[in-house]
Amino acid sequence: MQTLENTTIIDLTRLLPGPLATNLLAQMGARVIKVEHPERSDMARSQPPLKNGESTLFGALNFGKEIRQINYTEEAGRRDLMALVREADVVIEQFRPGRMAQWGLRYEDLKAVKEDLIYVSLSGYGQDGPYRDYPGHDLNYLAYSGILGLSRDQQGRPVIPGVQIADIAGGSYLVVTACLSALLQRERTGRGSRVDVGMLDGLLPLLAVPATQLWGGFDPSQMNPLGGALVNYNVYECADGRWVALAALEIKFWKNFCELVDRPDWMRTNHLELSAFVFPKGEIEALFKEKTQQEWVEFTEGKEICLSPVRSLEEVEKDPHIRHRGGIMTVESPGGNEMKGFRLPWREVE
């Protein structure tokens, strides 16, 4: 999908959220020039594990980009950077608010050499507000957003997700959206823009279900239907110690499940009756331990139940559907190594 052909992006980002965003933009056809300070390069370069001396993380996030070393904190380097900006369409930076101004690289400074420039600033809390200058990482943004508070184990302890939700959902994907929106606006109006992307802001729409429940007078912290409070929307351990995810959320799917396992006494007519607080969940747990994970997958296949195996990372890569869709692919890393990366998660259908 070469939507961004003839579009040049200067990438001043590091680690995960910005580099993933610019990687996706590069896969959309943009020419992405990643600019690294020679004394403070992208910290992802040293993130283990390494393959032939190159980080697999850095390789996965930065393939398809041109990489330049420019000391933009000094006058000579700033001139070199400005020369790139003069021919660019978009600049994306990921520093703490105010840092670019210290180096003479504010939006106004860059706009002086490129009038219709799009300048995207990605930060944890945005360019203004009480938290503007706070340091932070993915876990901090999840904590402030309420997402971490909603994700608790049986002892009430907040559970840290296994992936970086704020960095990617609140950062990478929103940067892509911001760039496309600003480019479309420039095409229609002829003017550039400065865009402020705060990762905490980006997490708030993820609260769509629990927040609207709260606004309607229901307390999701006491009973979160989609967070483990329903027996028909839950995870269950199998005979081999592996797990399956049952997401028979609609009553019709739950009815299919009850009929398949010959438990008509489990049928219910509404979600309140399927609450883990009132339904004999232990009976379902005992049932799932009668078969292995694979046996359950085979037993329920094609039965309109919404049951899936809880995959390991090794299994994800071998999954036939993911392989068919090409979500993980082999790429040439910036260091010239053959590595794995992630394909653009949308495509044009001919």
C-alpha cells in the first residue's frame, strides 16, 4: 500500500512508539530518514537479544529507513538537519516537551525553512498540562489512565500487561493517524501544522466500555463484565495445564456451548445470570480440565462458540492464519542482517 509515495519524513524518535510508527509509514511508501545523535543514538540499538551484533528490536522497528548521524545540538549539525527539513514533508520528534526548543528546533524554527511542514510531537502526557514535564514509560501511562487499575488478579493486585499498550495503541498508531490527517489537511488547505500526540490521551478511548458503564451508574471496578466477571467470557485451564479463552459473550454462543457439552442446566437468558459471583464457575473449570487444549480446540471447531487457544509467542508465528495473512515477515535490517519484522497491519484489497 504505497499511499505515501513522494512523502519524506524526518524521524527523530527512539525506542518503541515513534520508531514503530515511522516503520509503518515507511511501509506505506514514505521515505523515512531516521536521524540519530552520534553521541546519544537510539537506545533500542543495545536492547538484547542481538543478532550479529544488532538488536532484533532495533532491526524490526527500523527496517526500510535511511539512517543519518547528525549532531543536531550543535550549530553545524542543525544546519545539516535544516537542509533535510527543507526537502521534507513531516518531522516526528519524541523528546520531552521543551527539549527541541533548547536546541533551536521548535516548530517555528523548522517552519521558517519549510512553510508547509507538518511537525508531530509525541510525548507521554502531551505538550501542556500539569503532567507535561513528568518522566514516564508505558506502565505510568497505564496507571494514570485507569487501565492498570481495572486489570487486577484475584488478590486485587494490578497486573502488568505483557505488551506495551500505551506505547503502541496510545503512541505508534496515533502518530500514524496524526500524520495521515495532517497530510490530508495540507492537501486540502495548503498549510502545514503542528500536532501534539500524548500517549495518555491516546489511552482514554480504550476505556469505552468501562467508562461508559461508570457514567451510567455502574461500577466496573466491582464487576467488570469483560474483565473476568462473566463465566461465558473467561479463561480456563485445560487438562494439560494449558489455557483456552471462551468468549461466548452473546447468549446464542453460550447456548451453543451448553448444548455441545450437554449441560442444558447451564443455559441462561441474560448476562446477570452468568456473573461469576452467582453462576457455579467451578463446574465449568472442572469441565475444561477433562480435555487438553488441543482437544478442546478440535471439539469446538466450527461450532459457533468463540473458543480459542491461548497461544505462546512461538505458536503465534506458526499460526496458519497469521502465516496466511503474512503478519510477520523476514526483512533486511538497517545493519544488513536478515531479521523478522511486522507487516503493515492493513492492506488494499484489489
